[in-house]
Amino acid sequence: MTETFFPASAAVAVSRLRHVTRNGPSGIHLGRNTSGRSGTSPDFSDFQPYAPGDDIRNVDWNIYARTDQLFIKRFMDERELRVSLILDASRSMRGAKWLYGCKLCAVLGMMTLSADDHLSFMAAGGPKRSVLTAKSIRNRNRFLGHLEQLTSPEGTGFTDAAASENFLGASVRYIVTDGLEMPESFRPLFRKLRKSAGEVRMILLRDDTPDIPVRPEDVRLVDSETGKAVDVSLTPNLIHRQQEISERHFSELASLCREYGVAVLEARQQEAPLEFVSKKMRKAGWVR
């Protein structure tokens, strides 16, 4: 694992971060996240009257001595979160955007493993299927190595590939994508993810450079998804029209996200992935 991909200095900061969900953990194995149910962790919750069948070891005898009534101590149950990462591996994600997306997944995944939660990772839309599941920090190097060895994205149809997968239940799913496919193509994926329970969050990777030149000139435009090229003479009117099309595209995608309850945050490359997670995602209530 190269220091450039995931610096050792980031490991300590990442280990202090935790995913936050509205519905709490959904896993069946022990973890470090409070589920809201009574259980056997050392964290006290409250008292409740004793009922036949309750564990006599949880009776608070001090209260019995004062009140002559039996109460048992309840403790918070700790269960694992199940965190799913879905990375867009279609052609439009090539270059710096791909490296940024992989590094962002590294941060989110390392948060998961550090908390002893269950991690599921998938890169969809590439030339071949790439999946990994892991739990606990001992799988750190295996996960980071998997990310670093991913091939440069050359495929098409991220949403079709992702929607064809069989998803297990998850507490929270993150979709890391540039969102450049037609907005309606996301509908089958959103519909399927909504049925698999858990919260769905989209991290939209936006390029710092404009989609088209801002000055009139002769250019060759290449569709980042299909690779098709066309030579055009840009005029002020055409530039304005293309900007409107781009704005409408992301507006329609945002509307579809609202329809299916998918929360959205934009990440730009001038923000380091760890900075984006620790500041913007924390402000949105996605992490703590």
C-alpha cells in the first residue's frame, strides 16, 4: 500500500470517525454502535420493573433494599452497522476523478473497519465485476490493496450494472458517482436500493473544470460515457445552451433523489477526501 494512496497519518483521524444513521445499526453481530435496544454492553440505559423470565443477575439489589421492589438494570445493546459502498467505474470517472473516488471510498471503508462494522464494497460499470466484503481493522490492508489495484474505469452503464446486483440489507449505502448518466437511468437502482432497506446517500463528484469551454472556439467534444466525438464551433449561444443543459441534468437528478429519499452531497477535488468526510459529511449529520 503506497503512502500516496492512503497516508499512515490519516489512519488515526479516520479511526475517530463513525457513520451515523437515523435508524441505528441493523447487523446481528456485536459492534461498537448503540442500537437503542437493551443488551449486554457496559453502558447503562435505564431501569424497568422485574418480570418473570428476566435475568436475575440484572436485579438492582440496592433499589430492592430501599423500596422492597424488584427492578432490573437495562444496558444498551451494541450491534454492527452494515455499510455498503458502490463506486461508479464507468468511463466518465477516468483520471483524477477516479483516484479521488477511490480515496474517498478508502476513508469511508476505513471508518467502517475501525468501528468493527461490516463493510461491503462494489465497483460497478467497469469491464469486470469487483466486490469485497470485510469486517474489523485486521482487514485494513486487504481492503486498501483491493482499491489500489482497481483498473482504470473503461466501462459504460454504471446504473445498469449496479441495479443488476443482488444487494443484502445494509444500515447505510453510499453511491460514489459523477452522476453523468441520464437521470432516469438511476431510477431502477434507486428503486432496488429502497427495497433493500437502510439509508441511501449519493456523493456526487463534480469536476473543478467546466464541462465545455467558456470562450467561443472550434473544439472537439467527446462524450465521457460513450467516447463518441463531434467537432463543433462554439458560439456564445451554444455555450449558454450547453450550460443550461448541464444545469437541467443535475436538477433532474436531484429531483429523482428527493423522490426516492436519497440524500446528496457534492464533493469537489479541491477538498481532500478526509476533509470532505470530517467537515462536510459531519455537518450534514452523516458522520460524527
